[in-house]
Amino acid sequence: QVQLVESGGGLVQAGGSLRLSCAGSGGSYVMGWFRQAPGKEREFVARIVRTSSSTRYADSVKGRFTISKDNAKNTVDLQMNSLKPEDTAVYYCAAGFIITTMASEYDYWGQGTQVTVSS
């Protein structure tokens, strides 16, 4: 049973920074971060390929968020800078075997961590 555990969420003022971390990978090929705001669908944020470090970002976070990995520690981090109130959501870590931005293609999910950005 693969377990993904997120940490690092919290409350921050607009313009501030937070760093999320996800422990565990299940031997997956791709790790992703998604988020879900109240009343909205889960949306793609960023993904990284564990073997090549190839990354992709949603347009809404490009230039502000950075996804990184540490294969030795089996962790994937999401550094979030210049946070905006619209970044408020529950953030989920996901692991899969297909390079994609589609949530439905990821096989394993963490429990989520709340990020709240105040204006």
C-alpha cells in the first residue's frame, strides 16, 4: 500500500511563501501537486518526472511555484512564492506512472494539506 503524506500547509498573507512537502512515492514515475478550492474541481498545479526532473506548471502558478524532488529522501516539494488569495485551497500530492496533468491518471494520493492566503 503506497502512502503519500503532505506537510507544510498553513495560513500566510498575500505575497508570502510556503513550502509543501510530500513524503513517499510508491516507486512512481511522476509526482504531481493538485489543489481543490471549495466548490471547485481539483486542478493541476505542477508535476515532475522522477527520473529526468522534467517539470510542468499550470499557467496560474508559473513563475511563482517551483516543484522539486529528492529521490534519495523520497520526497517532492512545492515551493510557493508570491502567494495570492486565489491560491487558497487544499493541496494534494499525487503519484503515478503516466506523464500527465490529468488528476484521473494518478494512482496514489495524499490526504491533502490546507493552504490559506489572506488578503
